[in-house]
Amino acid sequence: MAVDDLASLIVDVLHAGVDPASLREAGRVKQRLLEVAAHLDEEPKTLPRLRQAVRFALTGQPPAGASYTPDEETRLLDYHNVDVRNRRDLADSLDKLADDLSTLAAFGPAAGK
């Protein structure tokens, strides 16, 4: 599944409302997912991998058990240091997204693994 399709599916599950506020929030969530996904190498990008990458971007530390190429680590760490640490709104958005993705993964096969 292409990352844009995966991001759309995640957003559809997390933000099912059709009111204007829900649609704006869904757009922001998809934008954040695609920003983080852009720091990962080529496909396939999966829910567990996106969830780990969002957590890495938020904290600046790779989550336990996560596997990244050196280039991915550099890009995610740079994103954390340059963007996330300097923009509270971005950090707050990624924090909420990380929580939502963890909750979503808890309902998947083998707890999202």
C-alpha cells in the first residue's frame, strides 16, 4: 500500500467526522503522517513503522526494537532537532498522533506488530 493511501486510511479511522472542524483536523493529521513518512526510505511503509517514526520524530530517540537505516535516523533526528523542538504546535500534534497510532495499533493483529 502506498504511503498516501495508508495515511488516508489511518485518518479515516481516527477522524471519521464530516463537520468542518473534523475535516480540518483530518487534513492536519494526514499532513503530519506524510511529513514523517517522507523521512523514511522507500516503500513499504506500514502502520508499525509509521508509529515508530512518529515517536522517534517526537522524542529524538529511536523506539526500542525499531530498525532504521543510518540515513533514516539522520533525517528523523534532523526533523526532531530542527522542526519539532522549535515548534510547540508540531510537537503537540505529533504527541497526539503518536497516542492515536498506539491506540489504533492495539486493535490490530498481534497488537500492531
